[in-house]
Amino acid sequence: MVGVDFDFSDIDEFFNEGESEVLSGMEEEGEAFVEDAKKTGSYTDRTGHLRASNGYEVDRSGLTLKNEAEYASFVESKGFEVAGSAAIRTEKRLKDRFER
């Protein structure tokens, strides 16, 4: 019987670096989403709350884009841009960045 030894000691480091790059990339895109949504919002933000409520969360399962104002979806349903188009643009950038 022939035995072969393989050294996989660097594999964990390789995957950890890759995961770190992906998480960092998602953080960058989350920040870009927030700025995009703030700049392209087509509503009058009298209190500043709606624009300040744009945010994101990054974890190992992915990137969540959100606006936490309770009335954000109502404002969008009236035809105003809150975060929906910014989210679509962010999705496109993420696909361009990570899908090869």
C-alpha cells in the first residue's frame, strides 16, 4: 500500500483571508448604499429621520440593506425614492464584484 502525506496547514489561512475580503467588500458596499440612498432620496425629509435611518448589517450569511424608519415603505409606496433603487444598484455592484 502506498501512502501519501499532504500538508493542508495553509488552507485555513487561505479561507480566512477570503472570508475577510468578502466581509470587507460587503462593508464597503453597505456604506456605499447608505450614501447612495441619502443622496438619491426624492422626498422632503423634514426631520432628518428618514435619511438617517438608512443602514446595513454584515455577517457571514450576507449583507442586509435597510431603512429602519417605520414609515419608509409608506413613503416609497407614494412614489418617492427612499432606498429601493439604491438597494438595486448595490445588488448590481455586489454581483459585479463577487460573481465571476
